[in-house]
Amino acid sequence: MLLSWSSGKDSAWCLHVLRHQREVEVAGLITTVHEATHRVAAHGVREHLLGHQAAACGLPLIKVPIPDPCPNQKYEQALGAALDEAKAQGVTAVCFGDLHLADIREYRERVCAGWGIEPLFPIWHEDTRELAAAMVASGLRARLTCVDLRLLRRAFVGRVFDEKLLRDLPDGVDPCGENGEFHTFVYAGPIFEQPIAVRPGTISERDGFAWANLVAEADSAEAQSA
């Protein structure tokens, strides 16, 4: 199977769960990337940082280029082409890290049915407070790459997803950011052979969100400024 990889904590936790299931083999990670900006859709993470994550996981990475904005038809065409190639190599399922948003799950199930691919949701309906605590207790660490400024202060962007952050989240904000309150970039945890040294870099605001321009310490000066 392939794992739908957002670069964030939920997909990372999915990989952790799957690696404890003997009957499951994760063949690789698959991620949609905006072709103009070279950044991960929704999370705003720079494309080359995905390479650091895939190397730390010890898995191949399939990058699917999409336009920005991306109508559903374009998204489905791009992802479908990638999955057709994966199916030719024996892949039969794709795993998603969705938790509670039924409309998102229904969309994925409908589209996957059209591709002849089985969609799997190994952490579906987990209690997000318990799940967030389990992630932190396992050693998983991530930085908040994006926050919704209607719900969280700008100061949250770039922060580490840890016990202190969970305590500091305002009432009404889901501990896993399931309603889009925040997105993350995982840099350490039980799925990685070694952690990735990253720092927030510059912070920018657009469309009501604050974004951390994450920088990996191992990158060249050219990569850090891209």
C-alpha cells in the first residue's frame, strides 16, 4: 500500500500504526505538491523537506504535481495517473490519516473506488485528545507550519507540537487540529531513523493564516532561501 503523506503528524502516526501490523507493507509515501510554488498542498512545506522525511522513514516518495488553485477534476487526474502507475507495480490500497471529517472520508472513498484502489483509515474516530497525548508520549515531534489566525495567535506558528503546546491551546481548538486550526511538519519520532533538524525561519501571513517557512539545518544556503 501507499501512505497519503501530508508531511504532518497524523500521516506520521498512521505510518507508526501500520508498522505494527504484520500483515501490512507500506511501499511508499505519496504527496501532492503545488507545481508553481514547490510546496506541499495545505501545509505549505517546501518540497525538498519531504525528501528529508522520506529518507528518515526509509521509504520512497511519490510527488504528484498539481496546480494552485486546483479544481477537483485536476486533482483527481493527477493523483489517478500516479496511482495507475503504482497499481502496475502491485499497489492495491492507499492509507489516509483522516480522523473525524466524514465528508473528506466519503470523498476519498468515492474517488478511490473510481481508481480501483482500496482506501484505508487506520486512525479513524480516534479520540483526538488521547491521540495527541499518545503522539507526544511516543516521542513524535512536529512544528506548526500553519495556523488559522481566527482561532490561534500568530505566536503559535513554528512552535513544537509537545505537551506545553497542548496545554496552551485555547478552548475549542482540536488538539490534533482536525478542523484545520493548524498543520504540522514532523521532524522526529518512532517512524524516523534519525530526527530532522528544522527551525521556523521567516513567518508570513496570507488569506487569514500565518505560515512558518521551515528551514532544515542540513540544507545549503540556496535551499534555505528558496
